Amino acid sequence: MNHRIRKALVVNTADEGGGTERFAWLLFKGLEQRGIEAWMVVGQKYSNDPHVIPIHSSPLLHYGPYQNFWHRRVVPALRAIEGRIGLESYRYPFSARLLDITGSPPDIVLASNLHGGYFDLRALAALSHKVPVVIRPGDGWLATGHCAVPAACERWRSGCGRCPDLLRPPAVPHDLTHINWLRKRRVYRSACWSVVTPSAWQMNRLDLSILRHARGSRHIIRNGVDQSVFKPRPRDDARKSLGLTSDRLIGLLVANLGSGSPSKDFQTLRTALARLPQQVVRTPIDILVVGREGPSETLGAVTMHHRPYCWSPSELASYYQAADFLINPTHEETFSYVIAEAMSCGTPVLASKVAAVPEIVKDSQNGLLFAPADVEALTAALVRLASDDALRRNLSIGAAAYAKKEFSLERMIGRYLEVFEQVIEEHADAATASKQ
């Protein structure tokens, strides 16, 4: 057991879901396996783990003081009004009791996604002066006036306002993005937390954003994958377990909300698939989209099948293992668990050359990259993968070898413990200096 860290608290929107939820869960369970009393506080709980506690219903916190007229009627009404005018609400009073929700204060708090209507940023900034806090943003929301994935928009650098896409999640009905941005900057100027990112790209972005105003150290730690689950397996065995035949090429796309995911460029993908030359498609091609169930689509010589969100890690691993290649036509990635999991299964990756993706997908070594929103480039890459069996084999070997080296879960947990030790020491030194 670590000699300094006895209790750790992870804060996230939910305990199950997309890549950020997978990270939060793996860190939470990894700390637990190291003998640390680990807890997760969430806005929405899906698992039955007793150490995952919804922020609004902790068995260890007395909610009686919040049952008066103000908290039951006025606060929700004010929150609704703010939402209707486009103001990000901070009216989540249980956030101020974060250190009490799990019984006793933790030695360290790691906060991941804080949007989703459950947390008050101001409370975390205030708590950062009481306990060591590490921020590990799962997306770009902390730096923007409303959206989680700003993609090509860079108005977050100068204050947002005149937002070009109010519907980009989390959507807002009216443009108060500059006010939202100013409120966040004011919070960060009073905060004293360290920042961890899974990629150099995200760290560079945060250093250009209002998060640079918060005091604390900076660290880059790549995400880890549970490689006891996500590992190479004979393709035919995986297909049999999923009821898939072996006489077709299968491309896979994994995204929360499936084809409705705002972070994936399905328009470019559909156009590219429809353009695949008939003579190239000697073997029938199926594209499996895992994330939301729906009717199949015919795109030229290709059929796209929409399958439900996959909650089971072992079943999701079977999809990766059954596929001939993974497609990730993304607008933005801070890391991409989907890519890391696919590589760990030895599945070649075809991905947009954008954001942090080139840090882990090495073109023609463990995958192929294409220019984002470039139909011709994506079509050409699909032709290469569909028509060249040797290329797919070589990329598969390269992906598995790279993943084994770079995405070790043990290494990720070890690095976080090292950072936690450093942050705890920095926090103690700052507290001592403030008393002198």
C-alpha cells in the first residue's frame, strides 16, 4: 500500500459510458487494487459498486438541510431559467459537500468530466485549497463557453461569444457563451489544482486556454487499457461469438450514440463508402456501428449495420477482435480509448489525422491516417485496406505490438500514483508557506 495515499476520490459525470467513463472506472478500480480506499462520486450511477455514490443520494451525507423550500423549489426553478437563457448553471449545492459524501475527507481528489448538470465548479475551486485536487479533463468543456468538442473553432482562446454552433453539445439555446467563459475564468483564477492530460495535444490546448490561470503542476499520462480483456484473438472465434459470418470484410465504428454521435463525421464516411469502386469490393463489406441500434443502410456496395451500445467490456473486445479494421472519422480526440482498445486487440485503425490521434496512430505502421472531412482521402484509405490483405496483417501486428508497449494499465496507475504523491507534497508545501 502507498505510504501516503490512504483514500482517493474520483469525480465524473457517470461510472459507465464513453471513453472518459472507462478511464475513470479503470483508475478507480486500479487504485482499489493497490490497497487504497477508492471512491467515485458521479452525477449518474449505472453500476452496483457500493463505492460509487451519486452526488445527490449519498448514504453517508445528511441531506436534511437541503429539504427546505429554497432548495426544493427555488434552486431548481433558477437552474431551469438559467438553462433556458443559455447560462451554465452552478446551482448544484451538494458539490460543496464533496469531502463529506464518502464519509471522511480523501487524501486526493481527481476530477474528470464535470459537465452534465450535477456539479458546481466554484465548489471544486474552493475545495482545492483544503485538499489536493487534480483535474483530468475528458474533453474541452472546461475551456469553452458551452461545448465539449470545439473542433476547428478556436474562439475559446479569446473568450467565446458569437458562437458559430450553439447546438454543439452541451447545447445552449442562446449565446451567453462569453459570460459562461468569463465565469469559468474567474473560478480558475482562485483555484489551486494540478492538471493531467492523456496527450501532449490536449496539454498544449489547455495551456492556451483559461485553465492556465489555475495554479498547479502539469503532467501527461497516457490512458491504459485492460489488456487482459482487450487482447488479440482468432478472428473467426470472435465472429462466431457475435453471430457474424467469416465470408465478409468487416469495418467497425464504436461511438456513444452511434451514427448520432456529434464527435464523428458520418457524413464524410457515408459518402466515402458509397464511392468505393465496385471492382475493389471483391469481398462483401459490412460496416458495424456499435453505439445505438437502428435500421441497416445500403451505401453503394457496402452495408452499414447499427448495433446497440455495448456495456460489456468482453463483448466490446469481441467486436474489435472480429473486425478487419476500425474506422474513427473523428472531429476531435483528446486520446481515444476506442483506438487504444482496438490496437490492443490487434485491429488496424483508420482514423482522422486530427487532434491527439497522430500521437498514437503511426501512419502505415499500426494504422492509416486521412485528412479530416476529406472524402477522397478516406475513400483511398478504405480502398487500400479493403484490397490489401498483407497490409492489414502488417498493420495488425504493428498495432498489437505498439499497444502492448504504450497502453499498459499498470503503468498508467503507477504514473497516477506518482503524480498524486507529488501533488500532495506540493499542497502541503503551499499550506505551510501560507502560514508563514
